[in-house]
Amino acid sequence: MIRVVLVDDQMLVRSGIRGLLDMTPDIRVVAEAADGAQAAALLARTEADVLLLDVRMPHCSGIDLLRSGQPLPPAILLTTFDDEEALFDGMRAGARGFLLKDISLERLAEGIRTVAQGGTLFRPALTERTRAAFESARGVPDAASVLSERETEVLALMAGGLSNAEIAAALALSEGTVKNHVSSILAKLGVRDRVRAVLHGLEMGLI
């Protein structure tokens, strides 16, 4: 059973999501909180596999909680609108996924299972506003034909939020070699930072 902690300032939203997830055979909401501060206290005494976290809440937002430094279960950020800035901030803060609240139960359940198994879930949030962030990269050749196999592996680990040192350990490379690969990835994809490289890789279907 996948144990979920649900954090949203709107009680009706929490009730609706809980009711939907109760219809799945393998996912249960084990606790709820109305903001990030309540969630932090709750998570200190609750075992959970996935954190469903509203992006914008009073007192302490979902991104504030992710930035708090408290050990947290893998988090999926939920929002009622397509917010490019929140997507970037959430990825930087360590979110493992980003979904709009109007998705289907099937997509939500699939996303929870993916994140619980160690995966990431950003592709469903890449709507037109997010893709607009890559206007400067238009005209760049198809990334699938540009990145080497090793660079694609590095990009996938970047999507998981791993640091250069962690990527080096995972691939048995030196940290300097990883830095070179990251620099090459940024240059080939025509982007200026790791977040945009990951988003572009998701958009291109590389990860």
C-alpha cells in the first residue's frame, strides 16, 4: 500500500482527492494538513511514501516546505493552474513531480505510483506556457541526435535532482567529467541552466 500525506489549504479539495484515491486498490491518504507548517509537524510523526503538496498556501507554501531542509517523502506538487515559475522553483527545491489538479484519477494514481517507485513526473505539466520557456532554443537540432548516450544518462540523473558528485558516483565517473558533460548538455540544448536542460529533455522525450 502506498501511503500518501495530502497537504492543501482547501478542505473540499482534500476531501475530493482523498475520496478519489480511496477508489484505488493500492493508494491511501494516511494524513492531511492545511499548510506546510502543519505538514512539517505531521510528517515528523507519520510514515509516508509520497507527499501530495499544494504549491500555494498561506503561512507556508508547498515550495517553502520543500526548502525547509526537513527530511520529506518524495513530493508531487499540485496546482490549479499552469505556473511556469512554480515548476522551476519546485524542481529546484527537490519536487519529484508536478501535476495540475484537474487531471484524471488514473493519471494522478499513475503519478503517485511512479514517484513512489523513485521516478519523476514532470511531463504532464509541460503545457504551452512551459514550452514557451524554450523559445530561445528553437532552431537547435533534435536533441535526440545531438546528445551522446552518456550525456543522456547524465541528463536523466539531473532530472532526479542529483548533484554532480552524486551523478559521478552513480556512473563511476569523476566529478570533473560530469561537470564537462553538464556543460556540454547545456550548450547542445541551447539552455542556460540545469532546470531548463531537464525541462527541454522532458519536452524532447529524452527522459
